[in-house]
Amino acid sequence: MRLLAIYAALLAVVAASAHKKTKREIGEHQLEAAKRWQTSGSQSRSVKHSGVQNITFTNPKASEFYVDGTSLPLVDFDVGPSWAGLLPISNSPNETRQASTRLYFWFFPPGPEGSSDDLIFWTNGGPGCSSLEGLLQENGPFSWSWGQAKPTVNQQSWTNLSSVLWVEQPVGTGFSQGIPDAQNEDDVATQVVGFLQQFLEVFSELKGKKLYLTGESYAGTYVPCESDVVFFERDLETNEDIANYIYENPTQLDLSLQGIWISDPSISWDVVQEEIPAVDFVNKYAGLFSFNQTYMDYLNEKAATCNYTGYMDQYVTYPPTGPLPLPGDSIEFAEGCDVWDDIFYNALIINPAFDVYRIWDTYPILWDVLGFPGQTQSPIYFNRIDVKEAIHAPVETQWSECSNINVFPNGDSSLPPAFTVLPNVIEKNQRTVIVHGLADFILIADGTRIAIQNMTWNGLQGFQTPIANDSFIVDGVGAYGTTHSERGLTYYEVALSGHMIPQFAPVAAFQIMQYLMGFRDTP
């Protein structure tokens, strides 16, 4: 509580800022660098798609959302039945935005080996990046990833585990409709829960299912707060960062929340997840960055001046000896200590294809059917009229992978979830999973370790025993990173993966989801 009081007092400093770079902004910088360079010179449960379980919905309105799996443009195989479209965020007569404010969803039932008792909710981050990216390039039943000439069956689709619901949120993301006005994560969570209430009215056969909330990147902020609203009813009238809770209200949502997955998550301040570990990261992967010794000396000197050097060895202990001190003002880095931006811009000079989401990428930048980063093919897949018509998307809406408008017009004023709702959610969940790819630079794995070791849940701060090396074993593959479980929280680090775990390490992601859902007993 003492830490929360300190952070609350400083909240006004950062109320208008989330993370200093959005995914779209990163892509624009990469594209500019590329243009300059060019002008200058198992035992898993996964199966091939072979149909889905029989599923019918008795509400006649459900038929309005039906998508014929044989009718998707440019997809030369049957992806199976699904349902997609727009639903409002509230049915309250006092909700004046009901008619115009709607979230877009795409729902797939389970495949033949998937559970009919469970429902996975997936959201991408950004903030403001579309969950259709997740569906098409990460964990959906068909995959059209970077460099693919055409879509293929995704043998590691999460529909081989259960039903999956991809939702474009908050308002202002993707095909979703309405004027963004979210001020904080309470607003976002209220939108999502309101949408889910509407979704369950149409697809009432899904009521009572076990729910797993999952997402990546800025979803590390979304998901714990959405979980918190599912578990508790907030006292929204107080406008407090730590609100009064009423113990679980079973009428809030007719789903049984079991656990959450957040991968490469935004759960703390940028100084924790980017700045402190940045120079150590460059030293670890020196061969990939290829900076000369003069620049490395400069970076190492700057890290020492900013009190980043040796931070992990000195403070990230198992167990922690107390609250971890944070450089600068504990929220922002000190003046002259933005080493992350320094590294990023100089990495682009050496390798204009440098990708903060997976650091070893080089030229050529792979073609992306979704048009990221800033690629110029026209139209991108979800802007084809025939695609929009097939999936009941608003034809007049210009879709982009990440929103061109700010989904938090005045910034996200919420405190990071590691300091607020995440401990509560871990304590209520059956299982909680945090996953991090080791080749991710936009959010660095050591920063997530710092956040965990500075977080208190179930009566203790951080993990009490060290995280063992080579402890994450993928069936039929071998060691694929590290994992550690204590007091309801399981943390994974995935080698050979960047930011988007289900895209870059699909077999590992699938196995981790099996654990979260209780289909495997051990991590």
C-alpha cells in the first residue's frame, strides 16, 4: 500500500501517456529506415483441420452473424463455420451510446479435439491494435503470416483446445464502431464486459462456460483489469485508482473465469520494462546488434550513470529483500537516461530491417497481408470489400492493423496492473500465466522479471526461489526456455520467440495454453 500511495501521488505526471511508442509508430520508424537504406544503396493436441464439433445457437439473431467457412476470399480450403459481426457494449436504456458504439468480434467453435466446456477470449494490444491480427497470424484456425503467399491451415490453432472469441477493443480499434472516450482501464473493462453480456444473449449456449482471458503486449494492461471486473463489481462512482470491491457478483457475467494468459505484457512502467534492461540486452545479443566498440562503451557508460548497470544482480533476488528501487522518479527515466530510444535509432542505421518485435530479422522485410509495418499493398486483406461482406464487417470502415486514432484520447490514467489489480487476479484465478519471448526488444524479458519480483501476491513478494535455466520442455522438442511456478503464477520465457509468442513459437504457445486450461498437470 505504501508503494501504491507513492505511485498514486505521481499519477498526474503520466496520466496522458501510456507507452512512449505504439506498435504503429514503431512500424513507421522501421519503414522510414528501410526507404532510406533502399534509396542509398509432438505430443501436443494440435490436429489438422477436419471439421468442428456440432454447435447450434437457438437465438434466431445468431444466424445474422454466421460466416460460411467455404466463402472466405483467397482462402482455398474450408475453415469451418464461424460467427462474426458487431455487438453493442450495453443494453441499458441509460447507455446513450448503445446504437453507435459496438465492438467487432469473430467467434470460432472448437475443433474435433477441442473442449466444448471452455471459451478463450483473445485481444491484441497496441493500445488500439486489432485482434484480427491474432486470429490471422497467431492462434486462429487459418494462418496468413509474414511472407506467406496464401493462407494455410494453422495446425496449432487454439480452436483445437476450445472455442475462441477474438474481439477488437477498445472502441476505436479495427472494425469496432464509436467515438473513443476511454479514460482508463475501468472504462475499457466496462466496455468489454458489456459487450460479453450482449454476446451471451445472442449465443446463449455459451453461458456457464469456463472462461480464459488472453492477450499480448498492452493486453497485459487490459486483461488483468477485465478479469478484475469479471471477479468484482467496481465502485466506479468514487473515481479512485484502487476502488472498493464487492465480492464476486455471479450475475455480472454468466461465465466462470478460470485464468489469464498475458504474453510479453505491459504490466509496469517503461523504465522497468525497457530502460533498465536495455543495455544488458544489447550486450547479451551483441552479435545481432553489431555496434562498434566506441558506441558500446558509450552505452555502457550511460547505463552506469543512470544506475542501470548491475541492477538485475543487485536487486532481482530470490526472494526479494524488499521493494525494488527504480531509477529516475520511479515512473520515468532520469534526464539523459533514455537508452532504449538511443539503441533503437542506431540499430536501424546498421540494419534498416531491425525489428523490435524479433531482433534477428534482416532484409528483405517480409510481405505482410495486413500491411504492417506501413506496407503499401492495396487493399490489405481486411479492407477488401468481399472480405468485409463475408465476415459481416462494416464495408465503409477503413480497417488498419493498429488504430490511426488514439483509443485513449487523454491517455490511459490507470496505474500499471502489477501495482494494482494483477495480484488480486492471481489470487482469484485457478492459474495465471505470464509468458515472454527472449528475442523481444519492445518489452524485455528481464523487465518482466523485475516487475514480478516487485509485486506482492498471496502474502509474499515475488518468487521465493530462482528461475531454473532450460526448465521449459516442449514435447518432442526439448528445452525451449525457462519456467517457474509459485502461488498460482507461472512464468515462462520462450527462447527463439519474439513479441508475438503464438506466431513465432506456436508449438510452445499451444503447450502453455494446455497448461493454463488444466489439460496438462505441469508447466
